Amino acid sequence: MTLDDEVLTLFDQIVHRNPAEIEFHQAVLEVLTAIRPALRRDRSLCDAGLLERLCEPERQTMFRVVWTDDRGKAQVNRGFRVGFSSALGPYKGGLRFHRNVTLGVVKFLAFEQIFKNALTGLGLGAGKGGSDFDPAGRSDGEIMRFCQAFMTELHRHIGPCTDIPAGDVGVGGRELGYLFGQYKRITNRFDAGVLTGKGLLIGGSHVRPEATGYGAIYFLESMLEARGEKIEGKRAVVSGSGNVAYYAMEKLQQLGATVVACSDSGGYLHDPAGIRLDLLHELKFVRRRRLSTYVESVAGAAFMPFEKPWDVPCDLVVPSATQNELDGVGAKSLVRNGVVAVVEGANMPCTPDAVQTFRDAGVPVAPGKAANAGGVATSAFEMQQNAARDQWQAVDVDRRLRGTMRTIHDTCLATADDHDLPGDYGAGANIAAFHTVAAAMNALGLI
Ligand code: NDP
Ligand code: 2IT
């Protein structure tokens, strides 16, 4: 059997075994396709069922979450935690609370996390979890009761050397505080290392809230530098307006770019003068209002309901909301308008069609598993601080974050070069990460 046949047969088996999990299929196919040059060079990487083992989660947990809403009505949701790989360390990855969360979504995210975490070089296995709980419009009390009910089951499956959850869509500092509070209550232990992304008073790290967005822009800085360009003076479009998007916008502005658009699930905001981040912060994080309310305070800004921001002319685009938000049509529009670099702040925001469109146009794309690794890397720094009962200064965390992103960037580029795919960050990221995980799996024997 040729290598391509072997890979396709494996992919068919995975689709058959995991029916209807389309995001998971997409993530697996992307990796299996990208690592072919490495497999071609060393066929022994397919031995001992390594690829089959890599694509099968070590453990998957699903559970019922029952909580009471403000009217006293019992609500039932589904909770998930997938431990995909512990070859490099304990399972590590976020929790997502969103109405679209299914087992397939959690598996795609946990699978991506294997490669992302390997790229950090910080000894992290990979997991992901969450719930189909929809936080939109829920009161603070409802959020707290949901988090407590969720942790009442989850606590059995996690621990500082076993599995360390963090935030993701719908889960930020507030939710992690409630989750940690319940873990502490049930276990009778202030075991800070069991969760990352905590507030500063309860064992959190400086710069963890900023880390994913800042890290993505540090990656972009290196990308542009490699092409003799810089961020200063460029126009940027960032999708989303949550944790990752907000801090990506902040770093872009600090480095001299103008961010002209961002979005939420209701549409996009266009402010040609540059998004006012102080106002955005107040609206989104303090008052928890919709993005559309921004235009009530800024003349010259417009909100486009139900639209995505890909028709707004820009040099840089940082999709930072959700998977498959940027398709081939959006990519063509961005290319037509002269985009010079794409950085995935979110996990898998570009469809395969979009990636191909950028590739054909010679526009470099930084894949999420490399570009957004600053979040989980800083989670690893939080774990280091927790283990030492220490708290580092913000400048020190930021310096480590920046250094980590530069190393990941250089690794991707060098690995792509080494496989005769210069500038192909996707190939570089997948191949470099795959080599690391494969070596650890082989060292551990059949696991
Ligand atoms: P947040 O919940 O803070 O923000 C999510 C943003 O994306 C909101 O603006 C939200 O709009 C929008 N959004 C979410 N789902 C959809 C959807 N289905 N369609 C359209 N818009 C949507 O999440 P984060 O910023 O933390 O996460 C964003 C992305 O970054 C995700 O892909 C996540 O996996 C990834 N990521 C996050 C990391 C972290 O540390 N938080 C680390 C690495 C990656 P609305 O409010 O209207 O729902
Ligand atoms: O997708 C991700 O990398 C995250 N949501 C952060 C994971 C973490 O453990 O910090």
C-alpha cells in the first residue's frame, strides 16, 4: 500500500468510528495531510499503530449537569472532558461553555491541543472539555450554580498531575473562580495547580488573561520580521471581541497597528478611526453588553448585523472567534483587498478552502495550534508558580511568553524549510509537533 493509501484508509476508519463528528474529522485530516512529508521521509513513524493511537482519545467522559435557574426550574445540560494524550504530561486544555458544544467539538479541540501543547515544549499532555450550557443572558447566580454543578462531577477526573482544565469560549476568570471554589470545597484542598486562568488572589498568574491574544501578535511580529516587514502602520481586522480578540487588538495597537473591525456572533463593528479599546473593555467585560452598543458612543462607527468582517480592507487578519468562521469566499475577499498575513487566534477558524486560497495567493497563515499557544504556555507558567507557591511579576511572564512565541515561530519555519515547504507554517507546526509527540509515545512503550 502506498503511504497516501495508508493514510486515507486510516482516515476512513476514523470517520467510520466517530460518526457525525465533522470538526474532529476536519482536524484529523488536516494533521494527517500535513505530516505526510515526515512520514514519507521515515516510514517507521507509522509502525506500532502510532497514527491509530494518536487519533484515538485515551479517555472520554460525558456527564449530566443539573442546576437550578433563577426561577427555581431544574435545568439539564451535558458535560464533557476528553483526555486525548498524556504522552508529554498531564492532560491540559480549556473548558468551553457554548450551546454548540458536542463531543465532536470537544474532540477536535482536544486533538488540536496535542500538537499545540507539544510546540510549547513545556511538558503538557492534551485535553479539552466543556458543556452545551449557554451562558448568554444568564445571571451571575445562574453562572455560579452551573459551574458548581459542573465541578461536582468533574472533580473526580482532574488533578494537578492528572488533568488541568482552563478557560475557553464562555469560560473566563469569573467561571474559573467558581469552578475552583467548588473543587476546593469538595476536596478540602486549596490545590491551586488543578486549574489555570484563576484570578490573581486565588493562585492565578499575571498576563494569563492577555496571553493568548498577546502571544498571537508576538507570533505575527516574528512572521512579518521574517519577511522584512513590521506591524506598525498596518490596518488589522480581528474577529470576535472576547478574551483572545480583545488582547490581540490591544497588542496590535500597542505595536502601532490600527484595528478597524472586530465582531461577535451578532455581526461586526467597523470603526475606520480605530476601535476604542477602553470603551470596548467597559462594554464587553464590565457591563457584559453586546458589541452593537459601541456605535451608541462613537460617531463614525457602524455595526453590520449578521455579517462577518472579511470585506473590510486590511493588511492583517486575526480570526479569533470560533472554528470555520473564515471560508473560501471570505479569504478571496481578503486577498483581493491586499491582506499580507493571517494569524489564527481561534482554534481552526479558517476552513480548508480558506487556507488553500491564502496559500495560492502566497499569503502566509499562522495556524492556531502555533499562533494561539501563548495561552496554554502561560497556563504552564501558572502551574510552575503554583508548584512553587510563588507569583512572578508581569514583566517576567510577558518576557517568557514572548520568548516562547518566538521559539515556536522559528521552529515552524525551520521545520517547513527542512521539508522543502518554505514559509508553510501549517506544515512546519504539524510536523514539528508530531515528531515530539511520536518520540515521547515511542519512549513510553505501547500506550
Ligand atoms: P470568549 O468567550 O472570550 O469570546 C468568544 C468570542 O467569539 C465572542 O466575541 C463571541 O461572540 C464569538 N463567538 C463565539 N462563538 C461564536 C460563534 N459560534 N459564531 C460567531 N461568533 C462566536 O472566547 P475566547 O476569546 O477565549 O476564545 C476564542 C477562540 O480562541 C476560540 O476558538 C478558543 O478555542 C480559542 N482559544 C482560546 C484560548 C484562551 O485562552 N481563552 C487559548 C487558545 C485558543 P458572542 O459573545 O456573541 O458569542
Ligand atoms: O485552546 C486553548 O489552548 C485554550 N483554551 C487554553 C488552554 C489552557 O489550558 O490554558
